Amino acid sequence: MIPRYTRPEMAELWSDQHRLEIMLEIELLACEAMAELGEVPVEAARVCRERADFDIDRVFELEKTLKHDVIAFLTAVNEHIGEEGRFLHKGMTSSDVLDTATAVQFKEAGELILVELQRVMELVKKRAFEHRDTQCIGRSHGIHAEPTTFGLKLAGWYDELSRSEVRIKSAIHEMSVGMISGAVGTFAFVNPRVEEMVCARLGLQPSPVGTQVIPRDRHAAFFSALALLASSIERFAVEVRHLQRTEVLEAEERFTKGQKGSSAMPHKRNPILSENLTGLARLIRGYAFPAMENVALWHERDISHSSVERVIGPDAAIASHFMLGRFAKVVEGLVVYPENMQRNLNLLGGIHFSQRLMLALIETGLTREQAYEKVQTHAMAVWRGEGQLKELVAGDSEISTRISSSKLDEVFDPSAFVRHRDLIFDRVFSS
């Protein structure tokens, strides 16, 4: 991932240095496990642990000639260890080291993403309670529908993020498996206890069954969870962008001191963070597809997945982590305009009361079709700018003989739309 969308703590997890350090630890743990089981000399395992090291430039230099990354790595390590290094990698295959290292990286990255997601959820929760009673118009198809509250919008965001939290946890669990089982996963030349011991020390579970690799459906699940998280953040970002439209202006991203919105137009205040989040979501969703393509490898394994994962693994994790940090900034700094929400709520002459009026007429004995037609006639007049819905209805003798003035006031009570907000909040936040 380019530096622009990279945060240092996540970048470190995907550095070549860190990956090779994990690979070295796996090799040493396997050697030590074999020593505990009496399969290699204890002294040799001790010497390996004491002397093991590598120079990353040397690894890359060797790979140019050897054309094999793991052999290059082992060769560089053994230059430091000496004769005892022959016990490293005993009975193992390259994928034992590579796939187990990948599992550790995905686990570490997933946990960083999870921490950031939970921070975002707390920020959304705080803003939801802040605006629990802030009424605004709800829109369907982009058109005024019925009132809601801005807090209820945010409660929906929180609930959706909580589902992503479950998926991310599940994805971390699915990816937290290692393997030390040899060339085709049969433990032909390595004791299954070695796998169990190494995985336990790395905080992983042994893969119940493998081929030469850990099956890639696990990886695909991880990328799918990130894609869904990114899609949710995009939905919230698009909402901010719509609410920041000049004609709407119910909320907007914080415009900081010294910020500029346009090289040509000094007046501009654009939702650039939310637009950026929209773009990053497209990118992260794109990584899920090649992860699915990687599931169908030939027989016990081919290498077609490798080049894909070298790109999408770091990029998807880094971009997801960055997205969460940026979205946290949007949520925390979001400027909300309740007065504009009220203005827009009243913009169309009360037509958002149409369903309440229709239901009230049905209670008086009209069929649903009769009530619908009667209310729609007046609502269309309001659309044409011919008055307020309540006034037009009050002047309609067919309605006024069925609904008293006091009942009409009750029908046009705006608080009725959100009277169950506390129940909804309890459902969302009680857990």
C-alpha cells in the first residue's frame, strides 16, 4: 500500500523484516519442539536459538541466484548458525513456514483492525446518544419519507459495525491456524506433536487437515470480512456526503483552520474525507475477489496464490486500518446542524404526516384505497405549492366531519414518529 494510506503500526506488521523474523521464530520453535521430543540434539537447538540471525539484504541477494525465497532465508540464517543449522527445517516444507507466518501476520493485523473498529464504535455510540432526540427527515429513494432522529441513524451505524466486529473476530479465528506437516500435509517426516507445540507457542491452532498449504477458504473469509466492513463504512460516508450537500447541509465534516477546499474557488468546503473513504472501499472490495480465486489451487498446491497474496494481504489490511482511523476522524469531528434538520423537516408542508392521516381515516371507516386517494390528492396539492397539508385537510369537509380538530392536532404531532426511539436504543446498545 502506498504511504499515503498507511499507518506506521500496521505497516510494521507487513514489513519484510517482520515477516522474516516470524519465519525465523517458527523454524526455531520447530527445532526446539523436536529437541524436546528427542528428535534433534538439545544442544543443537540451543545453539540455533543463540546464534540465529539474518541480514535482510543478504536474503534478497541470495534469492536472486537461488530463485527460492525460503531457501535463501535458510541459507542466510545458517551463515550465522553454522553446522548446527542443519537441524532447522527438518522434515518441513516451505509452506509450513510461509503459511504459518502468514497466519501470524493476519492474526496480528486482524487484532489491530479490531481494536480500531471498537474505538470507532464507541465514537459512533457517543454521537448517537448525543443526537438521540435530534429530529430530521428520513428519506427513501432520496425523497422525504417520515421523520426519524439523527441518533437513530447513528444507532443503525453502530449496529452494522457490531456485525462487522463479529465477522472480524470470526475471520481472525479462522486465520489463526498453523501447519508443520510436510510436503503434502501427511507428517511423513515430521512428528505431528511438533505442529501442536509450535502452534501453541504462537497462539495458533493446528490446521485439522491440510495439503501442502492451509486451505485458502480461510483467507477468503478474512478478505470478505474486510470487504463488508469497508462497504459499511462507505455507506456511512455516502450519508455524510449527502447530508453535506449545500441544499441539505444537515451535517458536514469539520473544516479545520487553514484548510482549503479548492484551488479555484475560495468558498469551497468539500466532504473530502468521506469521498476518500468511498474510494478506499472500492479498493478493499476489489481484494476480496482475487482471494476467492485463490481457493481453487491445483491438487495439493500450486503457487498461483502467492503473487496475489503478497499484494492483497498487506494492502487490504493496511487500507482497512487506515479507513477506520479516517472514519473515526469524520465521526468525532462531524458538525451537526439541528436547525437545518428542522428546516428540511418542514420544507414540504407537512406531507410526511400522510401515513398518519391515512391511518386515522381508515379508523373512521374508510377503506384503505379511499383513505389513500383522499390523502394523496391533498399531498399532491402540497407538492404543487398550494398550501400546507394540515390546512388543506382541515378545509376538506369529507375529512373534517370524520376527524375532529383535536384529533387532527394529534395526527400532526411530530413526536409520534419517534416515540419508540428509546426501545430501539435499548435493543442496539443494551448488550
